[in-house]
Amino acid sequence: MTQRRELQALIDAAPIGALQWRVIICCFLVVMMDGFDTAAIGFIAPDIRAHWQLTAAELAPLFGAGLLGLTAGALLCGPLSDRFGRKRVIEWCVAFFGILSLLSAFSPDLQTLVILRFLTGLGLGGAMPNTITMTSEYLPARRRGALVTLMFCGFTLGSAFGGIVSAQLVGMIGWAGILVLGGVLPMILFFYLLVALPESPRWMVRRQRPQAHIARLVSEMTQERHDDTIFWLDEPTSVHKGSIGQLFAGRQLAITLMLWVVFFMSLLIIYLLSSWMPTLLNHRGIDLQHASWVTAAFQIGGTMGAILLGVLMDKFNPFRVLAVSYALGAVCIVMIGLSENGLWLMALAIFGTGIGISGSQVGLNALTAMLYPTQSRATGVSWANAIGRCGAIVGSVSGGVMMALNFSFDTLFYVIAVPAAISAIMLTLLTLAVRRTTRVPNPLPATGVVNK
């Protein structure tokens, strides 16, 4: 006898099994590739500069092109994922940025490399937000915050690994060799994803895919047979035709805009520190190898912070948890500026900044996936990341501007602390906005969707 079952209720009641862990691992590896590329470009930039005898100003477009590509990729691939599926878009993006990274290694001049870095960014920018969406749609509400942040730790670990490997190997294989490595690894991953990564069952229900395909996935998750089940989702169907319009419908507008401010400020800090910290430390007499380890403290702190914050977000109000974390991050940024004469104290302050800022950014990604319904979730996550990438562009440029203006070491970090404080304020306001929208004490309903 055919029965109707609400899909999210089944997912929420199911244990975390092999299928969910496979999805988490697949998405972890994808964002790890993104983190590797993000960190590597900062460490191979001096070798590129020496290879073509460039000034710092001539090298700047190399950073900006990649970030611009990340922004465009996120804007483009979010709606594509809501239309064509999470699995397909993730796989396309991984293959695309792998191929383009390989081609970048054979660039004959800076102009060609800049263009190829932009195209590489398109793939990276499209893949990462969709991993957040995919992971969140496979997880029960009770564990979603912790496990999505655990998945996204791939980015921080990839960044730490990319920075250390690039700093150690660039002298032996050159900048082109690092880009080859950054292309071969995604291509290997692409073939693994073809076999291992399933499609999101929530997306399949929303797009009315064959019930037999959905039943197979749900049966594997729940360890129960659902051959004669018709699945449905207990979430509102928007009157808007496009997933983009749903981001600004009614009270969702205020939530989306405040979320964008946090993403902009957060990624501004992360990319400013990732892009310029090795240079700042080198200018203070610290060699590149030691600078790579000190900078890695930021990513290690981000990984540990993400895991801790993910657990706290599942237990307490997630907006308040992140607001406090960003505030603590602002304090640690100020401490970096005050510890310019002590390497170990500086490393500790950078580690704390990683917990408060990079860790919070991971938690913010998990939180974003909870704020939008299935039909616009990939678009909501991707567009928030795209706005964040705009902040990343500003961050990567502003570091050079502040250095050109001869900001003192401590003043520079006082300025960087301001966006962290703004993020804390915005998240506090978001708590109020989401409560007014949901009209319930808990800002995140069991379905993980803001009801309108």
C-alpha cells in the first residue's frame, strides 16, 4: 500500500550512517581543494614575481582575478544547482577548476595567467557553496551544525596544507609545479565523485524526480524499505518563479542583507590575512618557511574553532554563538598588532584569530544553509558566498594599500579588527530578525528553513 512520508522527518529520525559520511567526505575533499588553491597562490606569488620581474602593483591583478572568478562562479552556479542538481554542478566545477589549474601552469606571460586564474576561480566559486548545500540536505537537524562545520574544515586544512607544501616545494618545482599539483588532485577527485557522490534527496523531491530513485537513497539512510512511499517536503512553496527572487521576498530581505554584510566582512579579514600575512611577517625579518608555519596557525585555529563552534551551534542559539566568536576574534586581531616583537605570542594571537574568524566563517556557512528552503537553498548559500568573495577582493587589495600607505604594524591590525566587530553586531541583529520571521523562540526550526 502506497504511503506518504515527509522527507525531512525521515532524515531527522535516521542515524548518521555510511551514506551521510560518504557525502561529508566527498564534500570535505572538494573544499580542501579550494583551500589548497587559496593558500598556494599567496606562497607562489613571490616566485611568479621573480620569474617575470614584476612589481607588487603588477602582481596585484593575479590575486584579484582569482577572487573575481570565485565571485562570478558562486553567482552563476547557485541557480544552476537549484535547477540541475547539486551533484552534477559540483562535479562539473571540480573538473573545470582542475583543468584550468593545469593550463595555468603553462602560462607564457602574466596576462594569460591572470585570465586562467579567473577561469579557475569560476570552478572553485561554484563548487564550494554547493558542498555546503549538499551536506546540509543529507543531515538531521540535531547534528547539522556540527557536521556541516566538520565538512567545511576541509577548507582550513587544505589552506594549511597548501601553504606549508607550497612554501617547502616552490624552491624545488617552482610556481608552475605547484599549479600542476593543484590541477592533478582535483581531476583525481572528479573521477571519485562520479562514483561516490549521490544526488540530494531533498532536491530530487522538489524537482519531482522518480520516487524509486529517492526511495533507494532514503532506504540506505534509514535502514528501512520505502519502495511504496511517496515523499514530500513540509516547507512553503514560494510564489516566486525563480530561486533568486525568493532571497528577497518579504521579511527574508532583511535576513539576506544582514547575512551578506557578515559574509563580506568575514571573508575580507580571512583573505587579507591569507594573502598578506606571509609578506607582513617577511617584512619583519621572518623567513618564508617560518612565516608559513605561523600563518598555518590561523588555519589550524580555524579548524579547531569550526569543530567547537559547530557543537555549540547545535546546543545554543547559533547566532549568539557566532556573534561572541567574532567579538573574541576582533580582540585577538588587536593582540596580533600588539605582539609584533614576540613570535610565539604572535602565533598564539593568530591561532586565536583563526578560531574566532575562520572558525566562525565555517559556522556561518552551515547557518546560511539552514535559513533558506530547498528550492532556493543553493542560490542563497552561493550568493552569500559571492558577496563574501567581494569582501575577499577588497581584503586582498586593502592589505597592499595599507602597506603602501606605510601603516604601522599595530595600526594595520587595529583597522582589520573593525570588520570583525561589525560582524558580531550584525549577527546579534540577525537573531532578532529571524525570531520575528519564525515567531518561535528557537531561530532554527526543525526543518532548517525560515518559514514565511
